[in-house]
Amino acid sequence: MNIQNPTAKHTADATTVEEGLAIQEAQAKYDSAFATDVAMQNTLLTPRFYTTDFDEMDAIDVSSVRKEWDDLIDEMEADPNKGHFKKNEDWDQIDWDGMEPQLKKEFIDFLISSCTAEFSGCVLYKEMKRRGKNGDIVQLFQLMARDEARHAGFINDALREAGVAVNLGFLTQKKKYTYFRPKFIYYATYLSEKIGYARYITIFRHLQANPEHRFHPIFKWFEEWCGDEFRHGEAFALLMKTDPKLTSGVNVYWIKFFLTAVYATMYVRDHQRPAFHKALGVDPDWYAHEVYTKTSKLSEQIFPITLDIEHPRWQRGLVRLQKANVDLANANNFVSKIVAQARAGAAFLSLLTIPAHKHKAPDNVRLEPVY
């Protein structure tokens, strides 16, 4: 194990993913079976752990994007967020026992889901770093794994205040892994990072303007969090830029599928947390449209299409999908379950068949965050 900073006591100060995970392991004795059980769930709406063809990823040649690549790596090596993701004097004390019960339930679910998603990225990136021999690729994934380990550790700190936390080491060993081909990893992870940026920055800016709705201090840390998410998305844009086939031909249909699936999943999941969004002072439909608009604009850097989120069938399809998901969750017999699944499938197909907007991606894919 390569630990470059053995005096670090917090994941925020860890300089390698190995060090951050070692700190997490030492804290695992405080973690709860409840939070870990929730994180272990595998459904269409819960974060998954992924594995892939690491040899294929290791063979990537970044020569065609060398200048942009080196600039990004230099930015990540500078480590602008080292030491940031830990509690300080800005961390307000929260009365968890006095929190409205439904809000507490939904917020804890949000934190567990976010922690699992961040750690999912950490596990994938760390494995690529461990297996790889390509210096460029290994360096990138080491840096991204470092960031994700910090994020997951910070969320777990917040969960421990509520008396729960996720045993991340247990997840690594026991959670089911889903195999995705590398190109699907690129599409899904790029969108995950960019939509994560859009989600967090939208909440952060909203709470800047409406601080009375900031019911937990973790939201104060979202701006710097967005910086990491944005840089990770930039990395995957460059990886896709190295092979034009990934964003042309039949792969455009795969891009459309992943765009639709990621947007739809976000909509359904967010509508499962009405008390959470009410406390934030955010209408979930407004929030979804804001996030889709930002993500669509960002994804123009590499994808040749964007979804038509203003199409009359778009919002109707999302609502139909969300209602079918509610009925599926409440189904108490085989027939009602099958009917709800069919309705959900039809709603998703309706979304998927909305014609997309086409455009030409720029020669230089690098962006700077402006929201």
C-alpha cells in the first residue's frame, strides 16, 4: 500500500485513494447495519458498482488530446480541494432528533444514495489504477479515485451524526458488480459526473439566494464538490475524444439511450423525496428542468446530440414513468406488478423516441464551469 501522507487523520487530507480507504476502514466500527443494508440494494434506481474490460481501457492513447489532457491532469494534481471535505467552524449542529420524521427519512436516504454513488466511482477508478500499466490512464484514475474517496468519507461523517453510516469496506467485498463495456462506462460515468455537477451547483446557487432553506450544513460544501465533479466529467470527455467512433454511427443511439435513462432515473428518484425538496424550497419539476438544461448544454462538448426536453411528450412521459414507478412499488400481486412494469416501459419508450437535437461537437472539448 502506497501511503504518502501517513499523518493524515481524515479522508479530506488523504493524498491517495489507498490512504483515504484506510481511514474509512478504521472508522468502520462506527458504521451501522441499516445504512449498509440500504447501500447494498440493487434496483433500477439505486447506485450500482461497475466492472469493465480494464485491458481495453488501459490501451487508450491520449496523444490526440495531449495538450488538453496535460492541462487537466495538472489541475487535478494541484489538488485544489485537499483538506476541504471535513467539518470546520461553518458546520452547524443539527438536531436530528427534532427533525421532521419524513424529512429525516428522505434526507438520510439521499445521503446514503449519494455516499454509495461516490464510492461506486471510487471503486471503479481504483481498480483501473490497480490493474493498469498505461501511465496516463493510471494517473488519471488514481486522482479521480482520491476525490471520490474524500466525497464518500465526508458524506459518511454527516451520516454518523444521525447515528448511521455506510460500511464502505463491506460494500467493496459484498455488493453485486455490474459489467459494462468500456464505452458504456464512458457514457454512463461522463453523464453521472456532469449531471452531478449540474445537480449540486443548482442546489448550491438556490441556497445561496435562499439561505433560510439550508437545513443542513453539508450544502455549504457543494460548490467545491462541483469542481471535482466537473473535472471528472472533463476527463471522460477527453477519453471519448480519443476515439471518434465512440460518438458517431450506431453509438449515437447508445448515447441517446444513456441520456434518456439518466435523466429519467433522476426524475423518478427525486420525486420519491417530496419532503426533502420541500425543505429545500425546490419544486422537483423545476429542479429537473434546470439540471437537464445545464447538463444538455455541457454535454454538447462531446455528444453529437442533446435531448429535446421542451418537446410536448417529454414532461408527460416523465410524469407517466414516475406514476408507473409508484404503482410498481405499491403492487401487491403479480398482475398489478406486470401492468405497472408495462406502463413504465411504454413511458420510457415514448421518451426514447422523441427526436433529438443534432449538432457538431467542438474541436476542443474542454470547458470551464460557469454556473
